[in-house]
Amino acid sequence: MRQRERQIISHWQRTLAVPPIAAMSLVLCATAAIGAEKNYTAAFEDAFNMTMPAAWSQKYPATQIIGNLYDVGGYDLSSFLITSDAGHILINTGLEGSAAMIESNLKSLGLRMADIKILLTTQAHFDHTADLALIKEQTGARLLATEADKLFLEDGGLSDPLIGGIESFRPVTVDDVIRDGDVIELGDIRLRVLEHPGHTEGSASYAMTITESGNSYHVLVVNMAYINEGVNVAIKPTYHGIGADFEKTFESQRELSPDIWVSSHKSAYGFHEKHAPGQAYDPRAFYDPTGYIEAVRLHEVTFVNKVYDELLGKIADNSKAGEVNGTK
Ligand SMILES: [Zn+2]
């Protein structure tokens, strides 16, 4: 893992180390200091005593992944645009302020924000959702989400079992609920919905086939089953059923065999190893079926280790309690 990825992940992990109740009192001070105009990013940073990684708000040029799929997000936080003659689909925003960067990236491709018709997200965490409300307002696009993530999107992350207790982004209304196996159609786009819960209760991935220069590619926009610091999957689970959700996701992801896969963070799918700024378009630049299998395996091994750690921790706690009680 590269240094930058480690920095990004450790920032995110530190984010989650503060209990929501402590965070709530801190955020109240933060919001009062800011005044009427709510700045979710600053409030979150104050509440959790952290600074967002610079790479999360760093601009990056729009990049054609393959065919009509582009990454129009920033240096690390991906936003995916799928284009068609009938309008476009946008998957994910970044932090607050990312809408302007997405717009300038669309302009660089000769495209207009106004032609975004459908909004989606891979997970209802603020680093992928913060500007959904603004973009929806600007474009009139319909926001589709899984049932479980609808709740978090509509309350701005307030009820998130891990980093809830505060609004971490502007709440946004979901127009329609999408389910595993649904196919989202727009022009000639056919995007299959895959529910991949665990990272958030309603995390989702999206699969499609893209034909380029006579070759068909299985393409996957995947939400990897990453376990945030502070999450419990077995003992005192972060939410009821989280362990089974992760297992269901691994089962589904093991069965997929994308030729090209992209994910919510550029660092998670090796973007910067696969592509340099200004590099000429090559439909095979992101061709990486092996990397996908390895990434799924790595997350699954991490999950299994996490279950063991939690169980061993419980056994150790029980035996300590036994010693104190003299029961052994
Ligand atoms: Zn997340």
C-alpha cells in the first residue's frame, strides 16, 4: 500500500475514533461559531478533531475510463459519469464544493451538468454524498438509492450507526428505491444494481457492459467491503446483521468477474498506478481482472481476521471477569 493511501486511510480511521455523543456536543459549538451558513466539512472536522485529507478536495482532470464511463471526481474521491444521448448518470460526489469541480470536469469533456438525469451513490458516507443535494437542485436529476441508504441520505447521515449523531452532509430526498438485480435504463445505458451492504447498510455497486472498438468489457463500479476503524462485525455489532451483510457481499463479489473495475476512492482501485495525467485514452488502461479478485480476497481476509480478533477479545474479557469474580 502506498504512503498516500495509508495517510488517507489513517485520517479516516481517526475520524471514527470519537464517540458520536462527544462529537455531538463539539459540533454544536462548531456550528454556532460558523453562523447561519452551515459548513458541514468544517463542522465535522471540529467535531471529530480531524482534518480531511488534502487529496479529498484536490482537483483532478476528467479521465475517460472506458467508452462512455468517465471519472470526473477529484484526486482521490471518485465521481463516475456514464454518458448517453438521453442524458447522463452521475455516481457519487466528493466533499462539499465538489459540484463545481465536477462541473468544470464535465465542461472539459464538452458536457453539461444540466444533462445529468440520474444520481446514484455507492455508499451514504459524506465523502461520497456531500454535494448530491446541490447537484440535484441544480439539475433536477432523480436520486435513486437502496432502501437502507435512503435513510442516511435523507437525514444527512444523522442516523448512521458509526458516525451518526451529527449531520455530516446536506440531507437529500431520494426519489426512488433501487434493489439488487434492478436495471437502471437511460438512453442506451443498462446499469445493473448490486446490493453490497456492510461498509454502510445500503452500499451498492453497479455493473454494465461497454463495447469499445468491437470488444465487449464487463465493467463494475464497485463499493469494496472496507471495514472502517471503530466498526464491530461480530461482538456488539455496529448494526444488527452487519456480519451477515459483509458475508453476502463477499459471496456476490466473488461471483463477479469484471474486466475493468473502479471504486469509490481512486486509491482503492489503483487509479494513479494505472493512469497518469494527460495520458492518451487507451480502452485497456484500466483492464484489471486479477486486481479485482485480489482486492475482494484482501477485504475478505481482513473481515475474517476482524471476526477472530473480536471473538478473542471477548474470550479475554470473559476470563478477566472470571478472575475478578474468583470463578476462573
Ligand atoms: Zn465510507
